[in-house]
Amino acid sequence: MSEPNPSDEKRPDDAEVASMKDQALRTILSPQARLRLTNVRMVKPELASMVENYLIGMASQGKLNTQITDEQLKQILQSIQQPKRDFKINRL
């Protein structure tokens, strides 16, 4: 008989991970902030994932002592987003 491989431990599937992530975000974000993050996810899923991972990381480190409001989420989104480049065309 083969011995159980430690790498074969029970790992949560994608649905369980998504459920745990959703539960964590419910406690971290206010309802308005969750709605904004959902809207951002529709347009820019990568940005929403980055913000979610950032918020969950901050909460797991104990750096969040209150719920994130919509205004605070706006500031986080602006700080994470890449600045837009303006192009100026000079015609001769």
C-alpha cells in the first residue's frame, strides 16, 4: 500500500475559496463599498482582485480596525490604479 502524500491534503476548491473571500470582504467593507467594488469588478476585474487581496491582507495583519467606507475605497482605488497618460499632439 502507498502512504498518504502530504501534498494530497484536503485543499479547498475554488467555490470554497470564493465563499471565504466573500465572507471576509463582507466584514471588511461597508455595503456601499462592496457595491462599488462589484461595479469595478464588472469593468476591471484585475483591479478589483488587486484591491480585494490588498484589503484581505491588511485585515489579516490586523491593520484594519473599522469597516472600509465608500470614500476610503475610492481613495484605495485611485492609489492602486495606474495614472493615465495624456498625449498632446502639436500640429505644424
